[in-house]
Amino acid sequence: MIKITLPDGSIKEFEKGSTPIDVANSISQGLARNVISAKFNGKTVESTTPLNTDGDLVLFTWNDEEGKKAFWHSTSHVMAQAIQDLYPGAKLTIGPAIDRGFYYDVDFGEHKISESDFKKIEDRMLEIARGKHDFQMREVSKQDALDFYKKENNQFKIELIENLEDGDITFCDHDTFTDLCRGGHIPNTGIIKAVKLMNVAGAYWRGDENNPQLTRVYGISFPKQKDLKEYLELLEEAKKRDHRKLGKELELFTFSQKVGQGLPLWLPKGAALRERLENFLKKAQKQAGYEMVVSPHIGSKELYVTSGHYAKYGEDSFQPISTPNEGEEFMLKPMNCPHHCEMYNASSWSYRDLPKRFAEFGTVYRYEQSGELHGLTRVRGFTQDDAHIFCTPDQLDDEFKKVIDLTLYVFRSLGFEDFVTQVSLRDPENKEKYIGSDEVWEKAENAIISAAKEKELNYVIETGEAAFYGPKLDFMVKDALGRSWQLGTIQVDYNLPERFDLTYKGSDNESHRPVMIHRAPFGSMERFVAILLEHTGGNFPLWLMPEQAIILSLSEKYEKYSQKVLTLLENHEIRALVDNRNETIGKKIREAEVNKFPYMLIVGEQEAEDGTVSVRRHGEGDLGAMKIEDFANLINTEISSTLKPFKTEV
């Protein structure tokens, strides 16, 4: 008998060789029908894998992320089989699950594939799925694996196998199809009820532009046809909310090939939006004891060598800038923290002076491949709402929790209520990726987990996702379309203070190292605005809107009264403009709705006589006539309900 520990802590005994499905059946037949994947002792296994030792078992259904991953990876196998059936000689490379669906990179040889081919591939995939073929894993010797793919003349799979150890190589079989695979599949193809190929793109083998270019085929699948229908409807809604489309319509930002790829140009309305976001955070930061600083856009290469950034990211950054002085090199600033370390080093500090909190809206530059650039979410120049806190070890816990409070304040003020936090730790099996001793990593990781627990955050732990200099707490926000985004981040760092020889004088009159906290609640202004645009569909919180109201005159006769209303609104610090065009009021209202003005104030003969405005709310309709004072109160009440002042705990 073996003992199986379930996630709730309960322990059950089973005969040796029992499978995850057997365990599920012992709980309920309904669960067994829905289990599609499992993890045993932290390793992904099939639902039919025999369990021969004591261990921890987690069962996954379609409702779990791991279950979806197995479902989509399994479908990538089905798509690969369909492609080989329809395009003889096509060579398969890799086909992983991704956040939404899967892809397979294929060398189609003499064949060309486009969206017009999707239907026949989908039909063949569903035909295979209906066969209810079991996914079966088997171990293969390295030589047999090489022989198999040499026979297929597939140099890509041969390259993968040559980098594997004998005894670690497995194949997955279903129907007449075999693929090199590590595992993680659904029980059989019959669970796949709906498939949709989404697009094709070019992709270099192993991401290296010196390697052959392959065709990447993206797809998604579901256990029910209605799930696919709902997903496609969601995609249509996402297209309407695409920040690139809305940014153009609302005249927030633009790009220019002459300026350069990935370098956004903020137009007047977008610049004003950014300024409001910055002022909002600056006000809260001042309340929380931060001091604003400014650092240059370039720095000596030696600065980033000292910090360790050059060794880790130098090859992927913009190349150093040479000056007329031989051997003198500068770099476009890839991050702000080394500059802030040098600011700290400009003075001598006592433990009584700490914590020091330096904040900056600092623009940084990182080279992204042109194929990776995407609107504001992936750019080459972006502004971080960066801050670095230098504190004593005793202050670390309190300071970290204060940063959590500030980040939560930012999210809630902007309507992001659905989020989880991710504690990103070092990969203990790959320590060469990081700098610093085991001791300081352990201290930093424990500090983050302790703060997350005390603040009762809904958090998950992800190993291997830490920054190279320290662990971090990332805020993963879900938008209105259910998509997850990484926004705010807080990081604990014992390493940069060591590398920059930062010190303070302690109560014992000796020199000590401060601990450094890196934090950015927005993350980057560009990415945050993009996500906020798509989350709200351009209907920002009222306090943030470029214009909070538009005055629509029934005719040019009421231009004077329109201007009077505008002046009164400005006296109440309400942002508004006047539309006095010689157009019908219906057309003006329709255009104001499209342009997402929160309030439309219609003025005509009656309103001019009564000193009122007829108020319409975007998306809601007519609210009736109001005095200007009453309308101003309405605006202020709405703003105060969402934008509350930040309060620090005493």
C-alpha cells in the first residue's frame, strides 16, 4: 500500500500502482469524470500514471490553470498530427501550451500555409479527436529516439534529443502519431470538442535569427463548443478595447517610424493623462514620506558593471555610446536603481536618518526585438514610477508592508479590484542566474512571505521568477476581460547595497549595510495606461478623464451661454470643452458618446433662461436639468467616491 496526501492535508491509502484517476474515483465519480491532469510530488503526470510511492497528489480539471495547460498541450499534439497528415514532409519542432491556447512551430518545406488552410486543419483535428485515442507516454533510449527522427529526417528533433540525457527521454503516442514529449496530457483526444486556429507567424528556430525560420501556428481548444463561442465573443470585445485603437481614437499617443520603433509619442491629451496619474501618485508618496529625485537618461557603463546589470543584460541592451575621449563609454539608462544607489552614497547617514525613500518617474531604455514590440505594452523607452527605499534590517518588515498599502491604494483608486499576488523566488537549482549569498536570499524571501501573510494577501509562490538581485512580490491584475497582467512590483535587495558599498552608522557607532526595497506600483506608465485603457474601454475613472464634460449647444445662438457655463465649470475645477459647431444635437451627442465624454451638457433657450444645463451621462442617458452648482456637486461626489486620500498608519 502507498499513502497519498491530498491538498486538504488528508491522507488516503491505495494499492501500489494506483493512478490519479483511481484516487479521484475514491473521492467521487463526478471528480473522476472531470480530472484531466495531475501533479505527483511536484512533477506533472498523466491521469493514468501508476503511483508507486508515498507522495503528494494534486488533481486538475479544466477549471484549473494546470488542467488547461495539459488540455492545450494535448491539442497541440492533435494539430501536429493533422498537419503531418495534410502536409506530408512537414517537420515538427516544439508545441507548448501558452497562456491562451497553444502553438506548434513547423518547417512546412515546400508547402505554404495561410488562414485559408485553417478550416481543413480544424476539421482533421476534430476527426482525430472523435476517435477518443488515449495519450500514452513511454520511455525511449537516446539511440532509439535519434534513429526515429533520423528516419524522418527531422534535424530539429535530433538537436533537441542530442541535448538530453539517456534515461530522460519520453515519447507520447496517440492514434498513429508519435512525438518527443515530457508529458502532461489529458486522458484521451475525445475530451477535445472545439478547436480554432487563430493565426500564423514566422518564428526562428530556438528564437535565434541565425537559425532557420519556421511557421508558428497558433490555436486554442475547449471541452465544449459553447466555451469556444464565448471566447471568440470575448476576443471581439478585446478588439474594440485594443489600447492601440483607443489611443488613436482618443488622441492619447502615436508612433513614428522616423522617431523609431517602440518609442511612443504622447500627444497633448495623453500627456495630460500621464500628468494626472503622476500627480496622483506623487501626492500619495509625499504623504508616505518619499522624496522626489531626478537622474539623467544615460550613465557610465561602469555604473551598470558595478550593479551587475551589464553582465546580465548588456548583450540585450542598447549598445554603449562612445564619447570623443578614448575608452569612455555611456549607456542609455536601462534602470534607475544604480543611480539612486549613488544618490544615497552622496551623503553619510545614521540609523536615525533611515529610512530614506527616493522616488522618480524615470525614463529607461531597453532593446526589444522588433517582432516583440506591441503598442504601449512592449516598448523600447518607458517611464517607471520607480522608488528605492534604504532602510535598516529592523525596518524592512514595516517598510515592505507600507509599500503594499500604497500599491493597493493605487489599484483600488483606478478600479482594479480583482488581483492576486505572486511571490517570485530564486530557482534553487539554477543559482548562477542570481547574485548574492544563500543567506541574504533566504532573509529576503522570508521577509516577503511574512509581509504577504500579515497583509492577508491572496498569493501564490513561483520559483525561478525572482529578479537577478532579489526576490519580489508581483501584483497580477485581472482586467474587465478576465486577462491577467503583471503590474505593480515590490522587491527586496541585499545585493546592490553590497555592490555599491552603501552604509549607515548604527546605534553602536559602527558601519552597517542598509537593505534596499525596489518598488513601482504602476510598473511603467506606458504599460499601465495601455492596460487601464483596455480595462475601462477608454471610460477612465472620472477624476482621470481628459475632459469630464462637453457642453453641446443647440445652435450658435447659445455660444455666449455655453462659454459662461464653461467658465463656471472651470471655477469648480471641472475639465470641459464646448461644441458650438453648426451640427444637429443628435449628431453631437452621438460623437460625444463615441469619444467617451462622461457627461454631456446640452444648452438651449430654456437652459439659458433658467441658468441650467440638461445633463446626459455616457452610456446611461438623460439625467434631467440641473443648476451648474448641482452639477458640480454631482461631479465632486462621484470623484470622492472613487478617489479617496491616501492615509498612512500612525
